Amino acid sequence: MSNFYEKYYGQLKGYKIKSFDGMITEEGLLKPFPRFTLVKGKNEVLLEVSQDEEGNGGGFLFLSNKGEDNAMD
């Protein structure tokens, strides 16, 4: 993994998902963004899943059990 991704996504270590805030839609977007609130101590951050770095539309998260190829229900 490149140093950029390790540093960027590594910022999320220790945070827990507090809530799923729904699918965020804005004018001009073809796909809504899944939005989550994460918390670590008194700090809260928003996590929005995009299909690319430019924010051209919402993305999709794949959830699976670690070490297994099957997706979670």
C-alpha cells in the first residue's frame, strides 16, 4: 500500500461508527453518497463514500468477514 493511502486512511484508526446518516443527495449527483458519523473520544468526523477522489457520485462499501471471501448479510 502506498504511503499516501496509509497516511490518509490511517487517520480513521480508533474511530467507531456512531451512526449511518443515510444516503446524501445533492443536485447534479447521479448516485447518492452513503454518509456515516464516526467518533473517537470527543472527536466526531463524517465519512462519505465516493466513487472517486473528485466526488462524482456515491460509492459502495463491500462488507465481508475477515479471512473469508463471502459477503456479510
